Amino acid sequence: MKRIPPALVVLFLLFLPAMERSVAQETQKKMPPLPWASIGDGVQVLRLWETEGGPKWPQIAILRLPVKEYREFLKHPVDYLNGHKVYSLEYPAKKVILCKTNHPAPPSSECIVSLFHTPDSTSSVSASCNVEF
């Protein structure tokens, strides 16, 4: 039985990360733009369960909100999510758990709210303001 020369193994291992990187870069280039949907005054939602390859459950959504809308969301998150139809009528928000929120300083900043929605209609929320796109 012939043995593989150690130099060949070393060369293979040296070029392996470069091959993986180029495959990842090709995949990244072919991705279509994200399907943000407008659902209100300056409010956009990205519903990952509606995207190709996105998880169906739990339903994960990302909201882009102006500061004014973010403050409205914080006052009554369940009403806000259902009023803006973030989730389907079959699985409306019933309970919202605010995990991390912050209060933006400049009124011109934008806030990102990530939502993790389970089949029992509980949503976990984490938010960040002063984001840049």
C-alpha cells in the first residue's frame, strides 16, 4: 500500500482555507437583496420565514424603525406588532418579552428590533438603536 507523502498533505491543508473562502465569497455574491416590506410610516420588516432558506419556526422578524415608531412600539408592543401585521393572523402576538431595549439619544437615529416568535404566540424582543446601514 502506497503512503501519501507528508508534503502533499501539508500543501492540501495550506490551500484548504483559501478554497473555502472562495466558495463562501461566491455564495455571498449570488444572494438576492433582502425582501424588506414597508408596513408603516418609515417602518420596514424582514420576515425570515418568508425568505428562501429561512426558518419557518420559530418565526424570526427584524424591524427597522424610526425613533418615534420605536417609542410607540415600547409603549404597547403586542398592539404594535398586531396592528402592523408583523405576524400572520393565525399566529398573532399575545405576549412580548423585552429582553434588551435601549433609548436612542438623537431623534434622527434608526432602531433595529429583532423578534423571535414561537407557535404559542410569545415573542422575545431585542433592540438596538443608532445603527448604520
